[in-house]
Amino acid sequence: MKKTLVALAALAATGAYAQATVVIDGYFDRGYINTNNTNNTKDTSLVGSNAGTTTFGVKVRENLGGGLSIGGSVNTDWADIGGASQASGIGTAQTGGFANSQSFVDVTGNFGVIRLGTPNNFTLSNAISVASPAFSTGIGSAYSSNFSIANGLGTGVTGYGGTVRETTLAATGNGGARAIRLANTMQYSSPSINGLTAHIGITPKNDNVTAGSGSGNTVGVTEYALRYTAGPIDAMYTSIKYEVGSNGTNQYFYDSTAGTNALGNKALAGNLKNTQNLLGATYQVMPTLKVHAGFGTFSSSNDTYKGKSTSIGATFTMGAWELLGQIASVDDTSSATNGDIDRKMTGLGVNYNFSKTARAYIRYDDINFATNAATQAGTQQTRTAVGVSKSF
């Protein structure tokens, strides 16, 4: 539900101004979560956002007439102050700052929508809204910070602020890579034609600075998407390609593991390319039952990252109750030198909806970070959460 704060029309001596609106919306989520890992140093009991990201948004729009409007959206995501990282800068302030989430200006008309800034990736919408039940990026999701369906380059990592980083492959905690949002992005979404929409996103590549001279270069990203929504079917195909220039990149990020406010420097090798594809679908079998499925592939130059993913899930509704479940797996087919580490996740969820915007929930997931390797400290973990959430 969205709450309109201001809706006004003013007249000036030279004529009439168009009507403008300012809207706030968001999502609040807090609950208890327990993590049990085969590496006991990773066991935690916390209070935080478990079924989605707590966020606050401000949206403005001005209708210019003839179907044309100009608007803007600014979102801020919040985490609990401190949490399990009291020794770091996170312990002195909430994670990130104002406008640390989706933020863009858009021009909307009969031609479609143009967005400029840091909009969410189309791949994110596919992964959490089409290919899977509504776990968002929380516990049970196949697109969380603990488990993702692709390897390689990606965004959405705390401390990187809308820039690209590389997956760390490990049998004791390889969560994978995600496409969340990226700064300096231009997007276009077409109008719907018989339920079909087309989308493209471009993030320019900068490669003028030599590799040893520090920050300055950026990763080029191109993303394509097709979505068909009609009747009981919602299907989406997305493809996102990252491309590092010949000089590589050196980017600054907040290093929470250092326990200080110092900045660290992380580099991406020159000429690295990484493509991640995802075909997702949701089918409304009956009013109370939806099934979800996803099939993805990922590849890169020199086969550093190569493999495929599958997921299947369902959502069952009984009055105020919703039951969610899914199984997702990643088959890494790269060489043993670079990886060859498969992983699997099972996610379960229960919602009790007090209203359209308020609910209580239970979430559970079981993650095996290396199904083709011997169990060792950190190879497996389970998470259980109970909480409440409120959207507005």
C-alpha cells in the first residue's frame, strides 16, 4: 500500500503547472533468527530482517499531459545498528546511508519507461518474483547473500556501494553472485503488447586508467529481458553480461573484517567477461496454488566460471495462511582448479496475513555449500527465523 503525501495543482501568472505527487512507501521487518553452521564460529542468534529487506522509499511524479510524466525514486535500506559486527563501523551506524538502495529518475510515456541512475536489475525481479516463491532475498531465497544461482561477477555485497565484485569460490561458504543494482545505469522498458514487454539496461565501461594506478575504471554491464504475463502464466528471460576492460579495475570498499573504518582496495583482472542467464516461470495452477521454476546458466572467459542452476517451488494459500517451499541447486562445471563446487538449498516459509500489509512469518533454509565434497567445518548451515513484517 502506498501513502500519498502531497497532491497539488498550482496556477502561475503565465499558466498552469502540472499536477505533482509525492508518495512514501516501504517495508519493515524484524524477527529472531538462529544460524547453525558446521563451523561453530559462524553460529549466531540475532534480530534482523529475515523475510525481506527493511526499506523506506520516496517517490515523486509530475504529469506533463499527453501520457507523459517525469518522476524519481529514492530508497534507503536499513539493518539493525551493530548486529553481530560491533567492532566495525557497522556498530556505530546503520548499514550504509541515505539512498543506499534503488535510486533513479524516470521518463514515462506511451513509448515505455526510461530510467537513469541506480535502478534494480531485471535479473533480480526474475529471480525473486518469477522463478521462485516470494522469499524476496531473505531466508529461504535462492537469491540471498548466503545462496545464489550464479557464479562470477555481481553486485549487492555490503560495502561495495553499487559496484561490481567477484565471487569467492569455496567449499565452506560459496554463496555465489547476484545482480541487484548497479550505479551509472540506463534502462529502457517497453510498453506491454499483448502481455509481452522488452527491457534493456546499459552501464558504461570505463577503461582509461592503467591497472596499477588505483580506482577509476568501472565494469561495463549490458542486461536484456523479455517478460510475458497473461492469464495464469508469468514467464521471464533475463541475460546480464559483465565486461572488464583490458586495464582491469581497482575499487575501494569498506572492509568490515578489518574492524576499522579504513578502506581496502580490491581489483578485477583485465578482460574478464561473465554472462548469467535465467529463464523463470510461474503458473497459477488453481486459485490456491502456484508453481514456480527456474533454469539458469553462467559462463565466463577462460571458463573461470561455468555451470547451470535449477529451482522448483510452490506457493499454497489457505485463507490468511500461505505456505512457501523451494529447492534450488547449482551445478558448477568449471575446472577443478577454478572451482567445480556444487551447492544446494532447501527453503521453507509460512506466512499468516493479518491484513494485506501486515503478517507474521516463519522461515527456514538448509544450505550445503559443497554437495560434491566431504563435509567439513563450514560446509553446511541451517537458518530458522520467526518474525513480523509491515509494508505501507
